Amino acid sequence: MRKQLLILLCLTMSGLTAAAQVKFEDYFFDKTMRFDFYHCGSSTEEAYFFDEVIEEPYWAGSKEALVDESGMGVQYFQVLDKASGKVIYSKGYCTLFNEWQGSDEAKTGNCAMPEGFIFPYPKNDVTVEIYSRNKKTDRFEKKFSKDIDVDSYFVRKFIPAKEVFDVHYTGSPAHKVDVVLLPDGYTAAERDKFEQACREFKEYIFSYAPYTENIRNFNIRAVWAPSENSGVSIPGERVWKNTALRAHYYTFDSERYQMIDDYQSVLDLAANAPYDVIYILTNSQKYGGGGIYNFYGLSAASIPGENTKKTYSHEFGHLFAGLADEYVGGSNLDDMYSSDIEPWEPNITTLVDFDKKAWKTLLGDAPVPTPVKETTRELNPQNPKSKRYNPRKPWKLGVYEGGGYVEKGVYRPWPNCMMNWFHTIDVYCPVCSETIQRTIDRCCK
């Protein structure tokens, strides 16, 4: 009962009302509908322009958890049965455009980015609505609505044409977390290198709890699509490559932020396989990547040493579970977290409304905020006297100041965690671990 009240509170506070789950077979076919559009605007305005509707052959998502009750994400879409007005599917997510709105470029001009999302293919006509979270009020506001005739001959049928191979298969997509791996910057002669990167991705992701104990709850497939050139673009070094997905560093003029602007091209490639989660492996030895909640994750796959292993897990935490960065500095985007709004991410807080966090129930008798006995310097792995994590003596769960890129006003659950910039330890804090496990359980319903 307490959990249900918490969910209702989160959705009501964010401007949405809770909707009951529906029966998949009453409303959907076992395939996917994709809704493509353009997300446009500036730092202060945004608009959505319809592109097309696409029928895709595979539905890998849950057939039970169809209505998103988490209240997470900067964006939110819902699908309503047109005849009854009933919400039959919904999902929170984030986008690269949302991040761009905090950049210096967004203050002086407009931008348009191709976007899209997927949901199970409806049996009857539906209405799609898109909502955006207002940063000042923390409420979701409806920005766009479109009626869809599910039998229209303008619904384009996608025909898979790329080779797909299993990296890790444990069973039917309906009750698994289905990850699809996509290549960028691998030429036809470098297929073996991509396949090795896929095997390493599997090894690295499952080397960390709670993924380790959930290995039977995952499928991993890869789509093979060679690029014309080897490597990826590095604009700051005036290096440009012709690649399948056009990944590039210097996103928003941040050297290590390697991303892809055209999300629809990512969806085109991913549609060749059943998927819940999209992760892109790029053929680069330069450290960099990113992860956006329920959008896509991306990492350089050829970084020497331990960096690749920890980067995969860190970025996957953003993508899959909506975890925030727990480090200080490292972002050149403005207004990431308002001091008078409680962040929607489960692993940071401004203490504005900490009571609604599941984190609060795990806290025990720790004071809020919690004093940090160790200094930031002592937790820096580049310092020889760095205090290393001892699993026999885990840090006390608390509310430690510093996180979300700022030193003051944002708090994290542990002195350090996998979601920290330095990746100084090989474990997630209890809050991040619990969030990941909850997300796995929801996908596998």
C-alpha cells in the first residue's frame, strides 16, 4: 500500500495521474509501432513536428508493465485508445535535444533533432501524446498530440535487412532485458574486431553486481553494419569519418562527450532485432561516450586498460536505470539541477522533497545531510593515499553533499560509487543497485 501511495504521489507531483495496467492481448499485436518526429526549439522553447509512423516486426518489451508508473525522465509519452480515451501504454525518457537546451548554442539559435519512440502495435486507432517536464514547476506539460489510423497505408513497413547475431541468449524476449549492440566506425574488414568488442561488452557488464546475479534475465544481440571509414569523427582535431551512424566527439563542445545526433538512424539499425535497450560500440581508442535514459548509450570500445569496462557500466547506469552522475564538475551545460526542485533521478537529491525518494526508506539512522569524514582529495584515485572501498566494511548509506556536477546543494548516497566520474570503485551504491534491480524486474514481467 505504501509503495502504491508513493507511485501516485510521484505521478501527481509531476503533472500526470496514475493509470491502471492493461492486458496486452486486449489492445496490442505482438509487433512494434514506431513514431518518428522532429524535436525543435531553443533554450527556452520547444516544438514537435510529425515525421512518420513505421511498423516494425519485433516487440521485445514487457507485456505486463505497459504503463510507466515511475515518474522518471525529462520527456514522457503516452498512447491512448482513441475510442475510450484509456491510457494503454506510456514511458518516460530523456533526449539529446533536452541536454542541448542547456548549451550556450541554444541561447543564441534554434535546433532540430530527429527523434522517435516505440510501443507495441495497437489493434485499434490511438492518440499519441508527448509531454515535457517543466524545469520550474517539475510538472509534465502536454506539448504534442497526434491521432493514428493503425490501418493506414501510410504506415511504412520496415523490412529487416541487416545480419543479426547472438552475443548472449537466455530465452524469449517477453521476459528478458533485450540489449541490442550497434557498431559505428568498423569497416567491412573489421567485423572480427566488432564481434570481439561485443563479447567484451557482455563480459564487462556482467562483472558488476547486480547485473552478475541477473545474467539469466538478459539477452544481448548485435546488428552488423559496416562503415565506409574506420574510426569516428573528432571535430576538435578536425578529423571527419564517414560512418554508419556518424558518432562524433565534442558533443556540445565537450571533448569526451561522444554521441550521435540522428536518433532515427539509430532506431533504423536497431529495428533489425528485438530490443529494449540500445547500446552503440564505436571503434575508437579515445576515451568518451554517454548514456541517456531510455534513449541510447554509447562508448568507445577500444580504450586500453580498465577504462572500457567501467565506462560501459557507468553509461549503462544512465541509459537503463536513469541514474544521475554523482561527481562534481565535468559538465558545461547550464541549469542541470534547480536548487528548489527535487531531481527525478533516484540517486541524487536537493533535499527539497527527499521524503518521496525510495532512498529515504533505506537510510536507517544516518543524519541528513551526512558528514563526510573523508575529504574529496582522499577519495581521488590519482592520490596514492586514496581510501579504497572495502566490501567487508562498506561505506554507510547517507546523504553526502556533492553530486550532479556541483559541490553544494546536491547530495549523493555514498562517498563514492560507480556513477562517480572517477570510477574509483567497482560497485554501485545501495541506492543505484536497488534502482537497477527494480528496472530489471519491471522489464522481465
